[in-house]
Amino acid sequence: MKPKEKKQRTVRSPEPNGKRAQLRPIGLIRSSIKQRSEAPKQGSEGAPDAWLEVSPLVAKGLHGLAVGDDIIVVTWLHLARRDVLKVHPRSDRTRPVTGVFATRSPDRPNPLGLHPVTVREVEKNRLRIGPIEAIDGTPVVDIKPVHCGVTSRMSRC
């Protein structure tokens, strides 16, 4: 009796309804940080406040946000390298090389940034937020409210 031949399986990237995943910026960060070298590793490490300018097309989505709210700003780290898979955590060469998925490195295949911040001011389609380590001109792809425990889990980095 012949052994059964194994069928080769094709691995496909998930594309719901046959559509490719797409991110569309909803706004931009306007910050005093102009270069990547000026940005602290985390917002809590001396980052300034900044303005998040939301596109007028999605400005109605800000309804319900208020001064004092804690939110997570999801950014597209447009200056990041997308071909990096291993780094020294926190760019510290004394630490062992680690896979980017075990770090908060901005260099990664899909460079999304997560920034827990506080809303300082709401002005039409702009939010003054902080502290945030994002560079001026960084695209914003989403804003989410913080639920209990989220920022404490994010701060273990």
C-alpha cells in the first residue's frame, strides 16, 4: 500500500471579503519634536504635549471626548524601518538582541505606535494631548478610549 501524499497548503494573508487591509490616516500629530533623534523612547520620559489635528471628514468621531480623558492614539510610524526584525531593546547595545515583537521598537514590519495620553484641550477638530513622543507630521490612524488596566499593562516596557 502506498503512503498517502501530503497535500501542500497555501498560506494566504487574511483578506476579509477578498479585500486587502488598508489604513487611512485620520489626522496628524503637530509636535515640537521634529526629528526621530529628539524623541524620548516613551511619552512618560520627558515628551511634550502636542496637537492631534483630525481630518474634517472624521471630526464628528471626536464627539464625547473631554479634557482629562485618557486615550490611546494609534499612529503610523512613518520614519520607521520596516525591514527590521531584531533589535537591542531601547537601543541599548548592552542588552541582548531581541525580536521586535517582544519590544516597543518603532522599527517593525507594520510600524504602528501606541501612545497612552491625556486630553488636555478640545478645540473643534483638534485635541491637545500629552505627553506624546511622536514626531511632527506623524500620521494618526485611530483614537481609542482607555479602559481600566490598559495603560498599566502597556507601561511594562
